[in-house]
Amino acid sequence: MVDSLKKTTFAEMRPGIKVPAKETILTPRFYTTDFDEMAKMDISANEDELIAILEEFRADYNRHHFVRDEEFSQSWDHIDGESRRLFVEFLERSCTAEFSGFLLYKELGRRLKDKSPVLAECFTLMSRDEARHAGFLNKAMSDFNLSLDLGFMTKSRKYTFFKPKFIFYATYLSEKIGYWRYITIYRHLEAHPEDRIYPIFRFFEKWCQDENRHGDFFGAVMQSQPELLNDWKAKLWCRFFLLSVFATMYLNDIQRADFYAAIGLNARDYDQYVIEKTNDTSARVFPVILDVENPRFYESLEVCVSNNEKLTAIANSNKLGLVKFLQKLPLYVSNGWQFLKLFLMKPVETATMQSIVR
């Protein structure tokens, strides 16, 4: 029965190898950048902190952490139906995001080796961490009779080009929000072990410390480049990336509320907590953060949630392509309007906050 469920639920490239999820605006992406521009960066303004972070990477605190124990050696057939689909989807999205980081950091380490040794070694050691994370997640998928062909994804996925400064904003936030996501799930399941449906969650406490150190690295890099944080353009970009990361997570997670319910979490409460904590953490580096305590912030996101539900229903209907497009258009416009309103909300200046946050 489980094999039948697997075959009808998940498309396979070949037996046991899952077809990667379709790429959308909300799915994890693979990135590339201007390696020459990054190699020319002068990091001397904050090199001492970067070297200190490099020493932490060299210490490799989690080198013995990602070892599967006997708790994994059992059948997981009791996680079935929609719960199984959502859990495999969670593992796949997480694996894809970690593997994306591995590919980018590995290439940066290779390209910068002879031009910026400190940055190059940091990127190489971060790629080591991300490879462990991705491999651990992919092995977890195999407990559900599936895995991803990561080599195939390397060659087949489209790569999004970001200038180095955009890589720094985006990856800083990605790593910091990853920390808060993992530690929040870990602490919840530590308090409610009856909700821990699978052993991978036991690894999240130390796992998220990798994310935190990676975020500290990107924060230190940005602090070595004052132009990324100190003018009006920097403030606009910080607001843009904060909003992009928060909105993407919120829309994704509300779509998957049943997964969070399966581990005893309310998706909205969980996301709001993670957003607030990540926003506060960002105040240590960014010149502005979002006013996520303003009720209008989540009101606008909820409009987008409703619009996305309607978009999904239209996409799954049997109507003609042109009819679908005409029905979707006002919903896309509505989402764009909500994002514009959120972007234009008065931000919170962090200059007076940073000593408190630290």
C-alpha cells in the first residue's frame, strides 16, 4: 500500500529518485554571482572579525553531529497520506535550499582562493556545512523510499544571477531565518516530545548553530563594505530583502499549515514568531528593519494568502489557458499592490536599537 501511495503521489525519474519539485517564485533557487567583483572587495575594515569567524568554521563543531542513530532504523509507514506528502515536501525543500547554498559557497571558495584567501576559506568551510545538511536531509527522504538526484539538479536547474551585494543581503537573511526556524521547532519539540514524529528534529539545535555562524559571516562581510549599509539605497535594499524573505516564508508555510499542525505548531503563530526574531536579529547589521508589529503587516500578507489560494484553485481547474490567465491577472495585481504597501510602510531605524539588541 505504501509503494502504491508513493507512486501515485510522487513522480519519479527512475525508481526511488523523485522528480524535483517544479520551480516557482516561491521555491528555493540556485544562484550565481559576479565572482570577479567579489574577489576585488577590500575586507580590511572588518578583517579581524572575519578571521575570528574563520577560526570558528575551522573548529568544525558539528563534524560528529550528523550521524544517523538506531532511531532511524524503523518503518515510517505510519506517516502516510497527506502527512507523508507534506513531510517529504518539507525534506525536499530543505534539502534543495541547503544544496543551493553548497553549490554557491563551493564555487565562491574555488574562484576566490588565489585572490581573497580569508573569504575563500570561509566559503569553502560553509560549503562543507551545507553539504552535510543537504546529505542528511536527502538520506532522510530515503526513509520514505525517495531521494533527490543532486547531480542532476546541479546541471538541470536554472541559476539566478545576483550581484554580490544582493547575495550578501539575501544569504544573511536566509541563514538567520534558518536559525530561528530550526531553533523554534527544536524548542517546541523539546517541550512536547509527543509531537516529534521523526528523529531528524533532534538534530536541529546544533544544526541551527551552523546557520547562525554563516549569518554572522555575511553580516561581517557587509560591515566591511560600508556602502552596503550606510546610505539611502542600502536602506531600500534592506527593506526589500527583509520583505521578500518574510513574505516568501509566510506564503509557503501557510500553504503547508497541515505539516506544522502534525508537529504541534500553528503555522501562523510559528511564522510570526520567526519573523519577529529574525527582524530583531537583523537590527544588529541592517540600518533599518520592518515594522512587523504594525497590524497592517500581517493584514496584507493574509490578503496574499487568500489570493494564492484562489490562484491555486484556478491553476487546478479545467478551464482554457486564456481564461485562467484573465482570472489570475487581478489576483497578481492585488498581490503586487499588497507588497508595494508593505514596502512603503515606514521602517524602524536601527541606529538607536543596536546597543539594546546586542
